[in-house]
Amino acid sequence: MSMISRILVLDGSAAGDAACGLAACVSVESEGAYALIAQQKAAGKQAAEGIGLLAGQALAQAGWQAGAPLQPQLVAVVVGPGSFTGLRASCATAAGYALGLGVPVVGVTRGEALRSVLDTEVKKADGLQGWLLVTAARKGRVFVETVAGVQAVVLADWQPPEGRWLVAGDAATSLPMPAGTVMSESATPTAEQIAAATLARQKGELGPREALPLYVDPPEAKLPAAGLRSAPV
């Protein structure tokens, strides 16, 4: 595998009040060292849905646009958990850029991108079982990610796991937790953290995962009670 030094990072996963779109160009300076060359970020659901525009702006800012001598060698995308529409838009944009550039596209979850820093915080604290990454979902619900996976949680039904935990994420304060819980300041992964996680997956240091939206909640759209109309004749 040739050395990857230029990564286009896309993240449209954030949901609810935290919804935003992020596109960045990250340079791999050396093992474990990353430089943010360009970044475009905008708040709101519409920004996440229009992440292709942010990607174009970031590439132009970095001088990595089509026809330039330097272009991305890998496209990184956050696959979830998060907004249905934001995930669809960012994963589709990532796939399009990867196809056009002829480079790999690699997906990571938000927890995978933050795992290194969260693991470090757990080790520094005393007697913690691990970490929970809590991010916004639909009203009255959150996504809870651990090293074991992701689940959608109804706040009214939440039962905290036993032991003491580190809690992080943009919705960390909305999750009722017992005394002894340690709150982390880590909320959303940076472009550099996303890039590092995608390279770890590319090298086989993380298990395989397709660069497709990670849907945890069931879709809001429902079939009509009377069923679908017959196909036109």
C-alpha cells in the first residue's frame, strides 16, 4: 500500500440542535501527526445535506481541486450514528469523490474517531469501566456508542450500566447517570481524529466496516395504512 498523505474528510453525522456539515483537507505529516490544511464547517441540517458544497470549498482552499498537482489520496467519512439525511448525503458525496479520484473511501463511526482520546481519559481516571459516547438523535432519544457498538436509547427508558463510566458526546448531559460518573469535554471528533481513525482502518488496525450510513433508529417514514397504490398500467 502506498503512503497516504492527503485525506479529504467529510462529516454530516451530527443531528438535532448539533446538526452541521464538515469538510476538511488533512495532511499526514508523519506517523501520528496530522495537519489541518483546510476546513469548511457550517451549522444546521441544510449544511449537512449540502456537504458537497463544503467539500468543494475545502478542496479549493487547500489547492487540491480537480486538475491540481496535489489531490486527495483517500476519502474519509463518518458513517454514524446520526442524522438519516446527513449520513446519506455525506456517504454519497464521499463515494462520488472517491470514484472520481480513483481512491479508496473509508468509513468510521464517531466513537471510532474519538476512541483514542476517550481510551486515554479512561486510563487516567480511577476505576472507570469504560466510556459512553452520547450523541443527539430524535426528540427524547439519544445514540449511545461504546467499544461494543451503537444503540438508540429512549431517555425515559434508560437504565445506566453498572459501575463508573466516562461520558462524552454532544448530548452527554442529557443522559441520566449515577454519582461517580466522569464527564468528558470531548464532544465531536475533529477532522484530524477522523483522518487518524480511517488510516487505522485502512491499515487493518480497526475491524472492517463499509463506508455506508450506519442507521440505528428505524426510519420515520411509514407505509400508508391502506398499503401502496398499485403500479400504473
